[in-house]
Amino acid sequence: MEEQKKEIDDMEQNIEPEKESKEKQPVPNRSLILWVCAGGYLLYTGYTLCKNVLAGAEDSSWGFFVAGAVFVVLGAVLVFLAIKNYNDKAKAEREAQEKAEASEEVDEQEEK
């Protein structure tokens, strides 16, 4: 009975670090590029819809204006999140590199 509890505890300990590593994985650059492209397209489309309604273009209604405003907001959010995630990823890489350099310096000093 105790052996089974130990095995279960060992398995739980092995699962927890995997969950943490999955949560901390940065967003791939391809996804960030896609977010920027999609956000830019939504910004452009939303701006065009709103501009046409305000200019009084034919077959444009206030429903298009509302849709354009929603597109602008969604596009801005996508672009903002992509830039924020890219900056977070770059910051994490810089910190990892600084830690590696610091540990190398400590190792060199210990060898002397």
C-alpha cells in the first residue's frame, strides 16, 4: 500500500514540472507574425468600413460602421498582444543569456 502511494507521489511530482514548462513556453515567432498580419488586416478593413460610412458611400449603413469599429478594436488588440509577447520573449532570452554568462564567469573564477 505504501509503495503505491510512493509511486503515485513520484508520478505527481513528474507531472507538475511538465505543466509548469508548458505554461511558460513562449509563443512561436510564426504565431506572432500571423497575429500582426491579422491585426493589421482587421485595422485596415475596419478603417475602410468606417470611412465609407462617414463619407456616405453607396450601400453603406451604420451597421457597417459598428462592424468597422469592432474590427478596429480587435485588430489593435491582436497587434498589441503580438508586440507584448515578442517583447516578453526577447526579455526572457536576454535574462537567460545574462544568467548563462554570469554562471560561466563564476565557473572560470572557481577554476583559478
